Amino acid sequence: MKASGCFTLPGEAGYEQLTLELAKRWGADAVRDCEGTSLSNEILEAGFDIYSTICIIRNHNEFARKHPHVQQQTFLMSKAVLSEGESMCIPLLDGFFDQQFAVNDDKEALAYYQVFDRTTNQEIPRDVWEYHKENGTVVINHAIPWHRYTVNFLAWRIWEEINMYNHVTNGWKSEHLRQLDPRYPEVQAFLRSYLEEWCLDHPHTDVVRFTSLFYNFVWIWGSDGKNRDLFSDWASYDFTVSPKALQDFSATYGYALCSEDFINQGRRNPNHITWNRKMKDYLSFTNDFVVGFAKELVAIVHSHKKQAYVFYDDSWVGMEPGGKRFSEIGFDGIIKCVFSGFEARLCASVESTPVHELRLHPYLFPVGLGGAPTFAPGGNPALDATTYWSKVRRALLRKSVDRIGLGGYLHLTTPFPDFIDAVDVIADEFRTIKELHAKGAPLCFSLKLLVLTDWGSLRSWTCGGHYHEHPDLDLINILESLSGLPFDVEFEAFDNLTKERLQQVAVVINAGFAGSSYSGGDAWCNDTLVENLTQWVHEGGVFLGVNEPSEVKGYDTLFRMAHILGVDRDDGRRLCHGRWPCETDGLGIVGKCSILEKQDIYLLDEKTKVLTSNNNSPCITCRDVNKGKGVYLSSYRVTAENTRMLQNLILYACNQLHDQFFTSDNAYVEGTWFPASKQLVVLNSSEIEQQAEICCENMSRIVQLKPFEMHIIQID
Amino acid sequence: MKASGCFTLPGEAGYEQLTLELAKRWGADAVRDCEGTSLSNEILEAGFDIYSTICIIRNHNEFARKHPHVQQQTFLMSKAVLSEGESMCIPLLDGFFDQQFAVNDDKEALAYYQVFDRTTNQEIPRDVWEYHKENGTVVINHAIPWHRYTVNFLAWRIWEEINMYNHVTNGWKSEHLRQLDPRYPEVQAFLRSYLEEWCLDHPHTDVVRFTSLFYNFVWIWGSDGKNRDLFSDWASYDFTVSPKALQDFSATYGYALCSEDFINQGRRNPNHITWNRKMKDYLSFTNDFVVGFAKELVAIVHSHKKQAYVFYDDSWVGMEPGGKRFSEIGFDGIIKCVFSGFEARLCASVESTPVHELRLHPYLFPVGLGGAPTFAPGGNPALDATTYWSKVRRALLRKSVDRIGLGGYLHLTTPFPDFIDAVDVIADEFRTIKELHAKGAPLCFSLKLLVLTDWGSLRSWTCGGHYHEHPDLDLINILESLSGLPFDVEFEAFDNLTKERLQQVAVVINAGFAGSSYSGGDAWCNDTLVENLTQWVHEGGVFLGVNEPSEVKGYDTLFRMAHILGVDRDDGRRLCHGRWPCETDGLGIVGKCSILEKQDIYLLDEKTKVLTSNNNSPCITCRDVNKGKGVYLSSYRVTAENTRMLQNLILYACNQLHDQFFTSDNAYVEGTWFPASKQLVVLNSSEIEQQAEICCENMSRIVQLKPFEMHIIQID
């Protein structure tokens, strides 16, 4: 008798038979609707828990038409225009997608406009420019010839971006959906009563699935199809702005923000780059508001005896599930869509919600990532599902969640029976893993790793997005490896890294390019931080730096921790300095890893051990610093071999390399030991058959695994 | 009857027959001695002009022993030492080659010592540290635990570096030669009388060949043979320092320099990185002194009816042959050793001396570059000589010099008859080229190119050293290509780039990595510079940027000329911004060039034409800016194909592509037209046979050239 439950199925009206059949086959205990699908009475009354999606700020076009001033907004910067004489004209929306944005030239919006001479990097006075409403331009009357000028302005967002994306991708003909900004009391009142009515209208709904809350992640589209994506950031706050928000902010924080704080010379404030105090204040301010109003909405849901889950995507900005206030909202569950292992850990790390659910990929949709076919000719959704699952599965073996599910159009699966088979396996494996955890936690090395970033625990297990969006970020790759490794992993921000905090951990990881939130930028100007870390390493800690760790300008070394790492970066200013040669010794731990060299890295002196190098540039190094060690990797990309090397390197640096057990001799095969149930779970995360020998305390086992197989060995 | 003359031969006592035989064969009219060789009376009296080398500040060990305080000095920075408690000790010379340096702890030297807390980047007060003479250490009594400290100190240079290099390379056993600092009046008096006597002692000498003047280029050796070369810079001033120089400087300039000005956080001031005002003042100050005293020495030489030539190498620092004051010295000739074409142009560009001579490579020595065999088993000096000559020859076709010559131990050539043959050809080709120029200048495009750097004309045709020393500098590669191309090339510093200066030129080239002297660093903070260049391009100028041209932080684009170039660099802060795709069109001019991509370069918008790209990163771009153009190259390395591409790109940007004539259809074959003599010189600069078709006004010629052949066609 197969186990069932813990599985959410996307139902689809018109395909009742298929819905019921697949629900039974996959052991679904809940059925959901999706954008573009609905559930019929036959499904609603079949005994499943019913999830109903709601995008609370969307689908209110009539209200938006009547109250246009409560639509959502953003700051935009015009293109830079070169002055060829004294008078010049800047068309504000030139280059932007005019179906997404409209100029907001209300009086209170105009007060936030700023015109910059970008040649001198100075704002120009208001009295030398004027706004021309009739054609949406700014005219500068006393420009300096051959300087470049830009205008920061407020724009209405006239098309909700998820609707826009689906609409454009699928060639929909329906009305463009707008979004309301709940900052405005009239919107709050409207949404409260709307939700009340909605709950009454949905008697079958058990779980209100919020998709997500109020503010989209930033996605600015261009007018030219060749470069549609002008700016996109899953974790920035550009789409939360309005004159009201800014007025409330200055009333609360005692100082005002201006458009340039958001525009930042046109670079905006991507979450990958360290934020200044002002932007962090603005985040807290927005988070306070979102938590407060979301709490009211959840209370309404609860008053109707329904549960409230939130989908951690699309419009998650402001709710910050890793933040201190998230629990106040009172969500009963959080749902994360996952392509990779770190996303499973991200979901699991949200401690306050009782239920954690993963929405697996592929989404049941004709096209997937980057427009490639999924449930369409040329697609291979079974392989996609299994590949994603193999990444998620190893993370679940470290830390489980409560449920999994799918989303999309169920009927699209019919021509792909192998996909249906694959989900059989996935659902079963998931329930098996969950049961193992229920009996007792898996064995883990007694080493706590601390990932040190500018975001810290607020953004645990993420670098603002999915792996495929920024595959070149070292930290996202490290997180993906760590998601399935037997280490305790915590996250800390620079501001909170006290001596006491350091005492609790064995390894500090700092990984990223200079100036990034992950390397830390100006956080490294703090001498006490350097002092504390130096002392801690001296007394036995391990500082593991990747790419451009601790880099900041102004000191004798670019890496502030160069004296610990034993390497530093040369930005060209050491072109006349000699370099120590790289004499490598893999110490038996590097295996077949591949770490890309950075040509600009040099050895500080002869005391730094080089484990691997390329073109005489060190790739992996290790340096003894009294009782501790400095470890450096010039880059990190997730591969099975690199994951194994990372584990070995950490164990080596912590003098625990000899403690390895339940580790196989094959990087593609990983073992996890559940002591309570005395079960060893062995994973083949590759698409080919693998053989491996696994050390099990006093003996070893040889296992032969099919592609992607999960195998369980009882060892008594 | 073969032409002869214009050739300087290294004579060698004990090999009189060989000297006379090769002198006749190669048409030598002058014979010189070299370090380690001497000329016998038989040679001295054979009717040749006699060049005698003199390294004026060396070979005075007895004087140095008696007057140790007049030896040359430099600032050094100790290794950084980590403080583990309150008291710590820093050994000053740890890591330095103790045969090269000794601590100068005279009272006036100690006044220049500075101790830095490199963790806080602050100098610590004098009263918390003390110098311990007995073991050459500095003890800090109240250090902050876990901070790193360094000491800047003065060191005597106790071994002249060229002697040190030859000594170590050849295993010499002779006494280490020291050097005197002519800053001191007693040294000046000593050297004046020494030179008087020397002239009297050398009645056969016609030319006193100074090698070079007073101060070595910087070469700091380490104690460990694995990293002997700690710092070397052919064009920095670190080895000119002394308490007296610094006292004189502050008396002259009204402000004082400190050791940290030279140490610069341990990075020193390599000539490749922009110098600040203080260092430029110090250069001028030293140049003034060197010119003044050198003029006195040359006057002594002239008073003995001898000529004074200077070898532009080794100890050239302070004389600055490209500077305004060089001509005051009154040298009769300048001699440059050459591996490459740009060095020939560098020599030719020194306008004030009547004679310009090239000392060709290979030097007649058992080993050459990087210790590879030359005149030793395994060496191929004939191929070396021909290869170097093929680079020099194309530069000489653009601008000739007066003489060529060799250096070293003549007897080493005996086992290499093919080398002797090769020099036959080289000497003849040189004399032919010189005669062609004498009849009238070669045809040149009427396009003036201006290379814009922080050094400007002070350092025309050089990036501080030989090509092989820093082959990755884009500008040195560009100079090598330009050295043989039919363009007028001038050099200008940022400070002197007026609107008027711009009117005189067609193309401005700015090529280098950010912060380098060649890109310009902070020079680009000057808004007027950006304004003037923008206007000039708008009115028809061509701005050609390479690698990280005009880059400086603080503005909306990293490249200040991004709006002209149409590309900018992303230092990671634009990770969330979309990129325009590269749609390439070679415009028929890129040929088989190979330009390495920079992954961090992005197109500003759709108006930038991409000529070549790699991995969607633009490599060569061109942008129309009204009547002018912005042209960008992501990197530049000299190859025949790249040289041809560069010529075509410049002509294209200047709308003169159709004007190409005397250009071949084969990048390895270049034609130069001498209108006065109606002779077309065709070069094959490759080591294989080449065929090419050359356009000659109304007709074309097909030529077949042997490896490295120079062929002359009379076209009447």
C-alpha cells in the first residue's frame, strides 16, 4: 500500500477525470487553482483540501479606473541626453515599454523629479528646467553644451508585471490588469471588504493561497524587443515607491528620501550590491507596513475558518520571510517554487509558519526557462522534473519540508506519460524522506558554518533569485552545494558579527565580488570586524574567502583579510611587483574539482599552501594562522566534484578530514545517515548509472545506482 | 661595392683578428668596449672611432668606503607583522636581499622612518615605537592586538644593481660594486676630477658612452631565490632618494615629502599607475638636478675634444630624454637598445641629439631574455637577430636613425656563422633604409594620431620598459603596431589637452586599464576634458578607447567617454540590468584579427555598431557621433592581423578607408612608398615565405617574398 498525502495538485475545470485520476495516482490530498485555470464543483466536492490563489492587489481594474491615484508607481530615470547648445529637451519615457509605464505628473509627484547634469554629477536647480505635460518631456533652458542630462521622474505602473509577462508570452487578448497600492487607506478599506466577500464567495476553499502580497519584484521593460529586460531584481524595493510612502517615511524616520536615492546614477539598488543605511531604513519601513496590513488580511481569512498560505515569489517584496516581523502576519503556510536545493532550504528556513510546501518545477506550461519548450513538442518534462528533483532531494535529506506540489495546466501532462511516471517516483521519495526525518534527524558534522554577508539572516539561503538568473554569483553556487552537505549553516550580517557570535562557529564564509552584498563592500572599513576575525582565526577559526572576499579600497591590501587568506588581489597597481610561484599540492582533497583562476590573484608570501592553480594563478589555497586557517577559492561553481571538494576542504581546514564517514568515493553519490532509524540513504544525483563505495563506520558498502536513483540501506 | 659605416662593433682584446675581420665584413666605423671586455692597442689604433663606456657613479668602492654616507639609498617598507599582544618587534630587512640593502639608521635617516598601523591605515606616533640598532628592528610598545604594523625605513643600496645582476648571473667572484649619489657636493667634486682624469687616460676615445647617468631604475631583490624580483620598474624614481634630496626638495618646493609618499601602502609608485602631484614634483626636482650635473660632465668631455653619447637604459632615471630640459645636457648622441619597433621610435623621438643609435639584440652574451640560451648550446642567435630586426626594421621605414650596433663579447659569435651572415643582411638593410630617408620621407596618411596618457610627450613611444616585460599592457602593443604604420603619431598629457591641441589631430587614443597612466585615472574627473573631447568628436574627431579608457569611479558610467564610445564597463553594479545583444558586422575591415573579449563590457544602446564580439561581449565597436566617431577595442595585442585591422579601423573611422594604397592584401607584408626616390619597400615580417598583391596607385603588383625579406621595387 503506497503512502499518500502531502501533495498539492493543480486541478483544472473541464479535466475532472484527469484531475481525480492523477490525484489518486500521486497521492494528492489538496487541489489548487492557478492563473488561467479554475476548479469545477466536481473537483471542489471530491474531498480534497482546496487551495485558492489570490493576488490581492490585482484584478481591480474598475477600482483603479475610478481611483487612478492609488495605482502603484516607481521612479524611472530618463535616457541621458547630450546637450548640443543651451536649450534641450528630454523625453521622459523614451526607451521604456509604454504599456507598462505612464508618466506621473501630479503636483506631488513633480516635487520628486530631479534633473542631473551627469557630466558634473550634480543636480541642476529647479528653475532652469520645466516639465511639458503635453508631450511628457523636460526642457532645460540653460544647459551647458556637451554635458549629459537625465531626469528622475515618477511613473505609474499601468500593467501588473506577472499579468504582463503571461499576457505577452501567451498572446492573451484580455484587458491588462493593474495593481493597487495598499499604502492608501481607501485601498486598504477596499481590499478588506473585497477579501471578506471573496471568502464568502469561496465556501469550498480551505487554504487561501496569497500570490504573494502587495509589491512586485522589480521588472522594468524596454520599448525594444531586443532588450526588453532593462532591469530585474527579485529582491529590490523600487516598485513600492509613492509620494505617500515617501511622506510617511520622512515622518517616521525624520529624514526625507529623494528620487536619486532610488535611481542611484541609473544603477538603482540591486540586492546584489550593498545597500546604504537609507535604503535599509526604507526596507524596514516598507516591511513594517506590509506586515501590518498583511496581518489584517490574514485575520480576515482566519475569521472565515480558512487558512492563509503565502507563495514566496512574484510579489514577496516587503514581507521578508527571513525577517523578524514576518511571524506577526500569522501565515499558516509558506510555499516556495524550487528549481534547486538552496530554494528548498530557503523555504525550510522560514521558522514561523507551521507548513512549508515546495512547488516543484517544471510548471505545467508549454514553455519554461528562457522560453524553452516544456510541455510542448521538443520538451522533455520528465527529465526536467527529475533533474530539478535531484537537486531539491539532496537538500530535503538535510532538512525536510511538509509538502510538495505542482502548478499549471494539468491537461498538458497527458501527452507525457513518462512525466506522470516521474512524479510517481518524486512523490514517493518525498514522503519517504519526510518519514525518515520524523523518526530522527540525519547525522551532521559538528561544525557550524556561518555565511557572512551584508544581508545576513534576513536573506538566508538566497542571493535574491533563482540559480539560473545569476549563475555566476559564487555564493549562490556555494549555497547550492551546502544545501545538501552535512553541515549546520547559519547566516549573519556584518553588523551582528560580535566576538560572541564568532565563538559559536567553526567556519566563516565570505564569498562574492568586491562591493557585492556577499563580499561586503564598505562593511570591511570596520577595523573591529577585521580585528575580531583575525583573533578568532588565530585561536582556531577558519575564514573561507571566495573570489573577492573582504575587498575594499583604501588599505595596503585589497582584501582586508589578506593576511589570513594568504592571497590578495592586484588591481594593476602591483604590476611591477614580483609574484611568488604557485607550487601546488592537492593534499589529497581536491579530487577532480574545477575552480576557475582569477589572473589578478597573487600569493602574499611563501607561507600560503597552493592546492590548485592555473597559469600560475592560485585557485585554491590554505594558510595556517596559528591554530586556525585561512582558505581561499578564486571562484566557485556548483558541480558534484566541487561540492565534494568543498566538503573536504572545510573538513581539512577544521582538522576533521579523518571524521568522514557515510561519504562515498564517488562525487556523484552522496550518503546520508539517519541514526534513529539506522537507515543510510544513498543518492545518485547524476543522469547516468553510478557505482560507489561508502564508508559506514567499521565497514564499507559498494552500491550500484541507476540514474537519479535514491537507495536506502538498513544497517543494524 | 658594399656600403659601409653607421655601425658600431663591440671589440674584444685577445680577439683582435676577429674584431678587424667582422668590422670589415659588417662595415663598422666605430668600435666600443663593454662591461667585461676591453680594447687592445691594436684595435684602438686600427682607424675606427672609439666608443668607451663609462658608468660614472660606479667603480668607486674606495671612495664609498671612506664616505659611506654618500652611497645611494632608497625607502623600503618592512613586511607587515601581526600584533598578538601589546609589544611586538619588526625586523626591518626581513625578506630583502641583504647583499643589496643595509639599514640606514643615521640620525637624519631615522627622522624619515614611519610606522603604520595598516589595519587602521594610520601612522602611529613616534613615542610608541623605538628603533633597535643592535638587530635592525623596530619595537612597538603599545600595539593594538590583532592589528598589522609596518615600518618605512631608509636603506643603503650596497650593491649597484647592474653589477649585481651580471655578478649573480655569471657567478662572478669580484668585489661588489657600489654607487655614489652625486647629490652630495663631495661626490660631485670627486666625479668631476675623476672624469677629467679618465679623459686624460683615454686618449684614443672619440666618444664617451655614458651608461647611463646617475640613478638605476628600481629593482628590489628579495632574500628568497624563488621570488627574487620583489619590485622592478624601469621608470620610477625610488632609487634617487636620500635625506639630502628630500631636504633640498622641501627647500625648493616649499613642502616636505615623507617616506609614505614613496612607499604608498607598499605599492610604491610604478610608472604604469598615475602619479600624484607630489611625485610629479619630485620627478621634476630630480630631473633638474640630473640635467644640471650631467651638463657639467658633458662639458668636461667636450673640453677634451671628445663626444658624449648616452645609453638610454639602466641608469636613465632623472634624465628624461623626452623632457623639456634634456637638450640642455648637450649630449652628442643617444643610444637605445631595441627588441621592438616602438623602441626604435622612442630613440628617434629624442630630437635634441644629433646622433641616434640602436644597439640591436641579441646582446653577445651566453644567455638572453629570462635566462634562455643565446650564444650558447641551444641558442639560435641568427633567428633572434632577424626576428628582432624585422620588428625594428618596419619602424625604421617610418622614421630612421643614424647608426646601429651590437654589444657584448664578440668572440661568442664564432660558433654561429649564420648569425654573422644575418648581421651582414641587417647592416646592409639598415644602410639602404637610411639612404632612402635621406632622399625624401616616405608617404604617410595625412592623419595625426594623438596618444593621450598621464605622461604625455615626456614618455613618448614607451610604457616604461621593453615589450616582453609587460606584454599585457594594451598601449605598448598599440605602440608596437603604430611604430611601423603610415600615421603621424604624437603624445600628449591630459593637462595639456586644450581645444586648440585637439584641432590639430584626427584621432585620440586612450588605452589602458583603469587607474593606469595610460587610461588616466583621476585625470578623468576633469569635466572640461570630457566636454572638450565630446565637442571635438561631435565636430568630426575620432576617440579610440581600448580596454578601460577614461574610467574613473563616481559617475553614472564608469567610462567617462561611454556616451562617445557607446560601451561601458559593468563592475558588477549592473548585474540586474539587461544587455543589448551583439549583432556583429565586420564592415569588411576586421580581417583575421583577434581581440580578447572583456566580459564586463556592455553596449550602451542599439546605436553602437559591433564589428566583432565573443560570448556576447563586444570586442570592437564603432559609434557615429554626429560628424565624428567613438571606437572601442576591448583589448589589443600586437599581431600582423591586428596591426592591419588597427590601420583599417583608424582609416574607416576617419572616412579614409578608400585612400589605402601601397597596402598589401596580406597582413604579414607591408609596403612603404618613398615618393622622392619612387621606390616601394616591401617587407615580409614573418618567418615564412609570403605572397602579396600591393596596390600602387593605378595598378597593382604581386610580390613573392622569402622569410623576413625586404624587397625594393622601383616604380617610375
